[in-house]
Amino acid sequence: MEGSGERLVLNVGGVRYETYHSTLRAFPGTRLYQLTEPPMGGTLAREVFFDRSPHLFGYVLGYYRTRQLHCPPDICRAVLEEELAFWGLADAPLAPCCWLKLSGGDGRAEDFHAWEESELGEEQGLLGPIESPNSTRAQGTWKPWLWTLLNQPCSSLAGKCAALLSMLFLLGVLVIFFQETSVQLDYFTSNFRPLEPWDGEKEGLPPPQAPSPGLVYQRAPHLLYLELLCVLWFGAELLARSISCPNKVKFLRSPMTLVDLASLFPVLVELAVGRRAERHPRLCLVLGALRVLYVLKLGRLLGLVEKPLALRVLAHTLRSSWREAGLLLLLWAGEILLFGSLFLYGELLGTGHGQGQSEVHFADILTCFWWTVITLTTVGYGDIYPMSALGQVTAAITAMAGMLTSVLLVPILLVRFQRCYAVALARQKLRPSGTL
């Protein structure tokens, strides 16, 4: 009864399979192997019925015969894993050809879910669950209307007018900011010494004059008042958003909200200080640096515009590739430390044994790290350069390593962008039909 020629009939879902006992003994401990062992005081059954998928069982039985596990091309990974676990083959290795197909489908499913979450987050934004107008009659419907007016300008003519007005105020405050930078540059160029040491004594040139303590930094008053007008509009807009936003916590944690709030302080501080700011040019510089936030406010206007699919996919690709970007930055940091140290000692050893050359273009190892950053990124300002042969060899190796490292992230982003773009196109085609 236990000979290798003994045959057994397996009825799986109404489909009968006939095989040898020796075939089922290929993998001990599995469910089919147990059918070849006679029970206590009994005999082996000639036919056994299983209420399972006959289509998948053909691949399971093929694994016993050939020692290679294959799967149909349109199978779901979860269904296959459940079927293999039933037959006791949960740890069976999948054939490379089928593993690649199954992994590709798995990756597309993961990309699909990731894209769905990204799109859902962008569509909802700070809205969250908006309360129904009928839930509280006191609130009415003006808050959702105001929020839609400010964040979805294409939804109505009033929204378009509000967005256009915000854009005009933003362009105006940027023009004022650019004009202010020219005033600051003229003042500091006229009243302060240059950073380079004066060496014009040999040519008979007079030394530069020290800045007069009576000179003050004067700003045109009309520019300050025009900027105040624009900032008041930004403050009113921020107040309207904060009142009408359904999710106050997300709104306060939003980076654009912090930018809007911080951009209100420079002109208010300058008004509070008054004429005393004119004798403290450094304070004006700090306030001018804070005014760079006006440029960041352009991001809110970009968020109000309907972005094309390719741009949204690109943003999603960059967000999902932060691990690879982090590893690349760690690799770059290691290269900076390595090649900076090699450049330092290469220059010291090379100039120490050269033809009387003893001049180097760096004072410490931090300057060498700066040179390494510039060389790895293939910028090459030329302020620091190797003087010895050993330093030049190190510089050549550093430049080649920088080019090779910079292209590592490109294929990763390209492949991920193609996958995400294919998923986004499929999702866009399915959306009008109501399938998803």
C-alpha cells in the first residue's frame, strides 16, 4: 500500500487529479504528505476531496512534481499566500519568473495606495470634516463659503477676484522689498570698509575712510507705508482663514500659516522702533532677512492654481524618495570628510617636497571641506585650488566621485516617476466611470 507506484486521486473543487504517493512525499510535513501515511489501524484512502480552488491546486501539484513553484499571471498575492498556507507550503520559494511578475504587481498596488493617500491629502488639505450647516444654525454657512472663497478661487467669480487682489498685493510688497535691498546696498557700500585688507600704500593710494558716526540709514517713508498697507491685507486674509478653517490644529501647524504669521513682524517692528532703527543698520538687515518670507508666500498662490498631473506626480515622487535622498546625503557627507582630509594632507605633503613651493590656499581643514563641497558638486569657484601634483590627483578623483554620486538618484527618481505616473493615469481614467 505504501509503494512508490501506489496512486491517489485528489478531488479539488470537483476537478480530479491523480498522482503517485511518492510524488506527494517530496515535502514532509505538508498536508498532501499526510495523505501518504496510513492512520492508526486503518488503510489509505484512494480518493480525497478538498473544497479548494482547482485552478491554483494545479500549480501546487506541479510544485511537488518539478520542485518549482509557479503561479498564474493574474493572481492576487494574498490569495496565493492563503492557498499555500492551507497546503502547508507557506515558506515555499516562488520561481524567479513568477516572483518578478508578482513583485511588480505588488509594487503597482503599493504605488496605487500611496498615490491615493497623497491625492486625498491634497484634496482635503486643512478642510477635514466640514460640519453640516444644519448642525448648528448659529454658525450658518458663511464659514465654509469663506474658506472655499480663499482656498478654491476657481470655484466662483468672487474667489477669482480675491485671488487676483492677493496676487497684486504680493507683487507690490515684492517690488518694495527689492527696492529696499538696493537702498541697503548703496548705504553699506558707501559707509563701510571692504573686507579685503588695504594694500594700496605702494601705489600711493590713500587709505579708505572710516564710516562717519553721523551717517544714518534712511529709508523712504512712503515705501514703509505702502508695505504696511500690503501687510494689513495679508493680516486680514490670515485672520479670515483662521476663522473659517474647520480644522484649527492643522491650520496652525501648516508651514504656510507660519510663513504668513512671521511675514507680518518686520514692518510692525520697524514701525514700533521708529527713527531709532535708522541708527541701527544691523537691525534693518535682520528685518530685511525676515522679509524674504514674502517670496515664500508665492507658494500659497501656486497652491491655488490647478496643477497639471505631471507636476503633482513629480511632487509625490520627491516626497516618496526621502529615504533614498537621505542615504545620498549621508554618502555625500562621507565623501566630504574623506576627500577633504585627503586634500589637506595631499597639499601639505606635496608642497613640502616641491620646488620651493610652500604656499597653500587654506587655513584649516574646514576650508578643505568647503573645497570638497564645491568640487563634488562640480561648481568650482576657483578660490581654492591644488598647488601640488598629489593635490591635483586628489582633486581629479574628487571631481569624478562627485559626478558619479550625483547621478545615483536620477535613475531611482526616473523609475519611481514612471511608475507613479502610470498609476496616476490609470486613476484618472477610472475616476469618471465611478469605479473607484
